[in-house]
Amino acid sequence: MKKYTELEVWIETRRLINEVSQLTKNFPKEETYGITSQIRRSSISVPSNVAEGCGRQSSKENNERQQLITTNL
């Protein structure tokens, strides 16, 4: 099995984090702790879930994690 850092989905979601960060820089300052923070945290959760899922031992756990990742996207 590949390391999570070699998975295409992990690589692409890391790029997504950078894009989200750039886009949200232009959001109103009063939204810094509101929607801006929520959008940034949600983009970070996707590759985090991929990494965590790769550390799972059983296929049932992996399937559940894949469902969560799909939901986050």
C-alpha cells in the first residue's frame, strides 16, 4: 500500500488548501473568525482524513473513512 503522501487525492487536496488560503485572504476582515475560518478548516480536514485513514488497520475502518472524506468534498 502507498504512503498517504503518495496518493493523488492527498496531493490534490494539499493544493486545494493553498488555493482556499489565497481566496479567503480577500474575504472581509469581520469574517476572519466566521466563514473564513470554517472554509479553511474544512479544506484542511480532507487531507487529514486521508492520512488518518491510511493508518487504519481494517478495511471496514478504511471504508468508513473514505465515506467521511467523500462527504467532506
